Amino acid sequence: MLQPSKIIVDDLGDELAQIIPGKDPELSVTIKRIPVSQLDLSSRIIPVCEPTLGGREAEYLMDCVESNWISSAGKYIPQFEQRFAAEAGVKYGVACLNGTIAIHLALAALDLQPDDEVILPTFTMIATINAVTYVGAKPVLIDSEPNTWNMDVNQLADKITPRTKVIIPVHTYGHPVDMDPLMELANQHGILVFEDAAEAHGAEYKGRRAGGLGHAGMFSFYANKIITTGEGGIITTNDEKLAQLTENLRDHAFSDERHFWHQYVGFNYRMTNLQAAVGLAQVEQMPTFIENRRQNAALYSRLLSEIPGIITPPEAEHVKNVFWMYSILVNDEFGMTRDELRAFLAKHGIETRTFFIPMHLQPIYYKTFAGERYPVSEMLCKRGLYLPSASSLNEHHIRYIVDMVQQAHHEAMKE
Ligand SMILES: *Cc1c(COP(=O)(O)O)cnc(C)c1O
């Protein structure tokens, strides 16, 4: 039977152990100052994220039920795929069960060998590196750069070897990676670039959409992502062969030649018509969701930039950040640690999340990268926090949350 990995926080040594966030604080409900009617909350806790189902979701779902098309055949799947591909500025979309599977499926189409290397940031969500593990390739990590928190493209050249087959840039928290120098380097070496755009629906780099900047993009439609299908994912690409192969692999690799005849080890990774129906309704609302998020982020940043020790999230030149999560860093001048601020906000009904724990510090990968250190990612892990970020939040929520951050700072300075 599977045994959990033995490396625990205590084994990391004092310096690293203090980077790892503590347990989630308990949320409690005490809303004051702002009248509850204005907060317009179904519960009085402000969740860090929640889906916004304000469009034609129910109508399209009823259509599936009434027409008896609920499985993975049905009109909403190609409609959703085409509509989403257009939003990413590419020709093809291949929908599947979730974002992790989108990454797995794209890599599975490549025939990677055990010593083939895949470069990815250490500062990401576990799914990116796990997908590399599923196909048996070797993950190679890159640190973040301090300005955008994304993979540091300047460190790439040193990590490329003759075995490097793929680079997976991750558009962290909705901010696109600096893709031009990355693509130039990748193209020079004949390396494929698969963007992990799970957090970056609609984000732009020099006027072009995330998911359409590399050879392929992978998105997630999990409930906390910018648009959702409950669970879901998609591969976006202009490469017709890759689109056809991944479409075939997601469906047991059934052959065109004869039925029940298989020339690849395929998977059942098909999305259902029900998920695609929700997805179509969601993608229709995507521009509104993104506009709301950008407005909320602008207000957050304007108000928070007055509080000492709070670093607001980046937006590089030529980039449109979609603020999947409105993320801040808590520096020493704030007077409280990140975890203390988190506990304070939780007491006031505000849910938050700490940043990713880097891959080189994960119990399951600690030995793989033993001795490697990535200082920027470690700093982000120690100081980073996301504040409530749902598309449905309004000005009252943002002002209330910032007031509470301000109050936490005042209390810390009194001590
Ligand atoms: C959410 C996410 C994924 C995984 O998507 P799922 O749909 O949850 O499988 C992969 N990569 C990143 C960066 C993510 O944020």
C-alpha cells in the first residue's frame, strides 16, 4: 500500500520550516461597520473565491436534460470548444475532465522518454509537476523573478540541455509570463512550449491571449477559476496534429480504421455535454467577469498601497493581468506576519489563502530536488496571501476587506 512521503516540515530545518504556512485559521462571522444589506452576502463570510453563475447556465443544462444528451456526445462540447478557442485566439480547443488532465494529455501526445526533461517553475500548483511525473519525464525547476512572481525567463538558458523537450510556463495568478524571450529561446533549441494557463483565462501579453502564445495552452475550469464547468479543462492550440491526437487520446484512442481497434494507450478523459453547457454559458460572461476583476483589483491596489508593508500585485508593461487571485505580499513594516494577518481577517469573516508552497519543498519532491534552493519562490511562499477575488465581489466588499487590513496594521503598531 502507498505510504505517505516521510519528509515533513520538521525535517526541513528552521530556516525552511518557517517558510511553510501554518494551518488554515477558523473563520468567524462578525460583520460590522458596513450594513449587511449592502454586503449582499448569502453567508456572512466572504469566501476567497466562488463561482458566478449569472448567465444561461440553467437554460443550457435544461436543454441537455430535455434533449436527452448528457454524456460526452452532444452539441455543447464542440460549441464550447470553438468559443473558448476563439477567446484564446487559436483554432482548436480540446475539452477534457480538468486542468491537470489537460496538461497530462498534452504531454502524453509527445512520446517522452524517461530522461527527457521538462522545465517548469518551482512556484506553481502541484498539478503542473505531477503531470510531468505521470508521463515519466524529468522535471527541472526554475525560480520566480521578483517583479511578476512568474518563472524567471533569464534563468532558462542555463537549465536547457539536449534532453529538454518541453517548457511549461505558468501564468501565475493571471499575470502572463514574459513570452517573447522565452519563445525565442525555445524555438532556437527546438523545444515545445505548453502554457499552463489554468489561472489566466483572457489574460493578454502584447495584445495576444494567454493559451495562444506557445505551441499549446492548458486551462482549468475548476469552480474557483475565472470561468468554471464545475470540473473541466481544455487544451488550446493552432497545431492541427496535436489537436487531433489529443482528441483521440482523450477518447480511448479509438481508431478510424475499425471500431475497437487501438494504436495508442488512450484514456477516458472526455468532458460531458452537461459540463460544456455550463462552460458555454460561462464563456459568454467571461468579458464581464474579467472587467469586474480588473476593477476590483484597481480599487484594492489603490487603497492598499497606502498601508505600509503591503505589496500589491504586479502588472508588467504590455500585459493584461486578469487577477485570478488578488494577491499581496506582507512585509515586515506591516507589523504583523502574513499568518497573523490571516488569522485577524478570518476572525472578521474574511477568507484568504496563502501562496503556493514551492515544488522543491513538497514532501513528495523534496528528495528529487535535494539541496536546490529557489530564494524568490521561498520568499513568496513566506509572505504571500490572496484576498477574496470572486468576480461577483463589489466595491463594498473590497472597502470592508481593506478596512480590516488597515485595522490589523493599526493594532500591530499599537503593541
Ligand atoms: C488549478 C490549476 C491547475 C489544475 O487544474 P484542475 O482543473 O484543478 O485539475 C493546474 N495548474 C495551475 C497553475 C492551476 O492553478
